[in-house]
Amino acid sequence: MDLREQIGQRLVTGFPGTELTEDFRRMVREYKISNVILFRENITDCAQLKQLCGEIQALVRRETGHGAFITADQEGGLVTRLPGDAVNVPGAMAIAATGDPENAYRAGLLTGRELRALGVNFDLAPSVDVNSNPENPVIGARSYGDTPQEVSRYANRMIRGLLDGGVLCSAKHFPGHGDTDTDSHLALPCVDKSMEELERTELLPFREAVRAGVPAVMTTHILFPQLEPEHLPATMSRRIMTGVLREQMGFDGLIVSDCMEMRAIKDHFGTVNGVVAAMAAGVDLVFISHDTLLSGQAARAAEQAVAEGRLSAAEMQASVQRILALKEKWVDGMPEGGFDFDAARRENEALLQKLIAMDDGAAYLGECALVPYDSPINQTGILFYNTLFDENACCHLALGMGFIDTIRDYPNRSLEEMRALGVNDSMIHEDFMIGTPDLAITAHCRDGRSVPVFRDGTWAF
């Protein structure tokens, strides 16, 4: 395998639309880009997703001689990529609210089997961030809890479920995105904690995940100045990636980056420079999730860095060997397997019914926004847990712990209109704003009734 092929194994890119683009085909042919990330914009329904994954695998195998990691952020709840005719499990906060970690295993197993059947072999989940900062705009309901022990109890069962379901998974976002009030999609956050403080909270779930056999860990684009004094985010820090994760924690699996087009990297370091720095720090698999052609620029920059000695050729080979070893098992060696969607829907409904039994003074809308029982829309004890989106949905409807008055303003409003309404930028993820929101919310009552809450552009109360 020559240098260009090795670098291509270490890069992940995406493409717009629901069919392979010529730009993507060219990046695979010329730069041997060997891995893909899919978003909701790439998917219309399950049949189309399965066909698309098959076409990706055929192209990458033909041009590189190896299969592709086909990745997606399928956490459940608000962060889902699967279409409306798939089965999307509840999110982390909702799962933890059931009080039973085995529900996390059931959710992971169902998700893993479904992804495997559809052609996605690498789930970028779960989040093992501790929800320790109430001002956090990006983690919130994606976390299993506000203590490291609680997070570990549920996350490790989710990890085991995904693996048993037949897909790779990654614990994210190392060394922790829970205690920040800034979203790294939009800015460069800073967590000014000592190693001792991080060990007590942020790092504990990662240590437990490593002990539990998680095959991959995803990085975060956050400054940790007491660990890395050179004003580098964790993703680009060799002290953190190699020194802490590899050497101190003994992790020998795959280190994967968050998207290098996020503004924490793009605005402060540049995406291409960030990719090279991440590789030098020890990151195995580096994501350029949206701009397909940028992956070719990054590949050229990495080639030059090796030629100049800024990237180690020996470490390049070791990283590629880690990637190929996992591909041999999880891409080439894993049978597709069947998936009974009707049985999975029944299983998911049973899981959702466990949420209906909660009686803690609040109910979940979209598994995320808390609605007090004395809300005008909740006079009958309705528990809102099933938010359905079509392909043009605003998938990040109620980030964190939003309230119904805020949520009212989301449907059918543009990004600019939401900003004009005073919605903080840190609450808006442009990655999740896909076309014009077309939202349907169904409320499932404790007495078994299903009540429409929002449909055809109108609130039903």
C-alpha cells in the first residue's frame, strides 16, 4: 500500500444529496478516500439507504481493494440519521430516565442490527459526556446523566448492545464535552480543569468504556489548557491524544475525530491544517464531513507532511493497520444479517412505554424538552415522547432543556428568523437544519390514547 492509499484509509468524507456525486467518485479514485459519513440529507428511506451503502462499498472496494467504514451519528432521540420508515430509539436522557441500564443495551442491540442490515457499519455513538453544566448547549439530553457513574452504567450497556448488534461504535467526545457553555460547532470552547479534576468526572466514563472494550473513541475540539498549554484543542493535541488516551489510559483502539469543518477548527486553525495536526497528534480516522473536495486537499497536505517529516511514516503505517484490522472484522467479516422491522417497532414501542410510567413531575417532548405537568398542553398527564420527522425536518428541535414556548417558534422558521427571535446561536446546529421544517408531533397518553400535537404547520392545542 503506497502513501496515498494509506492516507486515504485515514480520511472520512461526506457528500450532498441522496446519490453518489462525481466529486465523491473522483476523491475515491484519485485520493483513495476510503470512508464515508452519512447524514439525514443523504437518506430518503431504508431501501434507498441500503442501495446507497452498497454503491459506496462497491466503489471503495474497486478503487482501494478494501471495504469502507460507512459511519453515521445514530445516537437515538434527537440525534438520529435514519429515515422515518426506520426504527429510531429514544435518546440517552430518556433511556436513563427508565432507571434500567438494560434498556440501553436493548436500544443499542436494536440500533446495531438495524444499521448492519441497512449497510451502515460504524455508529458514532454513544456520548459518554457527563451533563455537569446546565448551560451546555450541545450535550444536554444526549448524556445519560450528571454523574460519571450514571453515565458509565448506561453507556457501557449501549456500547455492548451496538457491538452485539454487529456494528462498530465510538465513545465520545474525549476528554469530555459536558462542562462547557460553548458549542464547538460554532466556537472554540475551553475547559480549564486540572488532570485531577478531569479524572473525577470527565475521564471516568472513558476509562470505563475502554475497560468495557469500546473499539473507538471520538475526540472533541475543546481547549484543555492545564493538559495542553500550546492553545491546541484536544483533537490536535499530542499530549492529550497520545499522552493521555493512548499512554495513560492504555487505549489501543481507533481514535476518530469529530468533524474538522466545525468552527472550533475551521475558524481558528483551518480544516486542512487541522487534519494534519490531528494525524500528528495520534488521531487515526479524521472526518471532513461535508466538503467532499476538501478531503483531497487534506490528503495532499498529509502527503507533504510525511515528505517533510512532520508526520511519522511509521505511525502512519501503524494507524492504517489498526483501521484495516477493524475493517477485516466489522466490514468484511460481518454477515449482513436480516432485520425484522415490524418486530423492532414493537420492541421500540415497549421501550417507549417504559417512559410513560415515569412520574417525576415532568414529561419529555421529543425526548428532550421538559414540559411541566401543569403546562396548558399537559392537563391530561400526557407524556410527549415520540417526535416524528420527515426528510425535510428540523432534526434538532428542542436542544438541551428547552421549553414549549421556545419550541413553538422552531417549526417553519429559518435560521435567520430564529436568531431574530432571540434564540441563541449556540442552540442552533446548522448541520441539523435541513430545508424547511415539516414537523409532526404525536403525544402518547398514559391512558393509551394518541393525540396529535403539531401537524400540517399548526399547533393542535
